[in-house]
Amino acid sequence: MATDYDAPRKTDEELNEESLEELKAQSSKASSSGVDMDEADLNESLELPGADLSDESITVMVIPKKADEFTCSRCFLVNHRSQMAKEVNGEPVCNDCA
């Protein structure tokens, strides 16, 4: 690439100003080219936390605890006997809680 050493050089401030202007121009182009959505349509598609879910039903199959499993007395998770670390006051504690 050929370099013209006789051309006037720009300072860092001038380069920063130019790049800021380019960024502003690009951001205005990007924001104007977005798809226009009706505010009402946008509100209908949002689901807020704490929404009324009383009419919803969840079906879960419950499997009973097996003979080689225990319920941790601290985290209340059902684990295999191989995960038992110790017993505190006669109640089992898993490796994660120990």
C-alpha cells in the first residue's frame, strides 16, 4: 500500500471526533431501520412475573422413594445411599450438605 507522506496528518483528537461522528450516524441509521411494532401488540406478547396462573395445570408423575435412597435432612433432596456423608442426630446428610 502506498503512503503519501506529503498529505497533512490528523491528530488523535481529530480522529476521535471523526469516529464519534461516524458512530452517531451509524446508530441513527440502525435505530431508524428497525421494524415498527405497535405498542399494544408488544404488550400482549409480554408475560410478567407473578401473572395469574390459576387456570394452568401441571401434570407430574411422582415416583416413590426406593429402598436404597434417603432424603437429606438439610436440603430435602432424595439421594442414593452412596451419597450419604453422615448422620446428624439420627438424620441422614448428603455429601453436598456435609
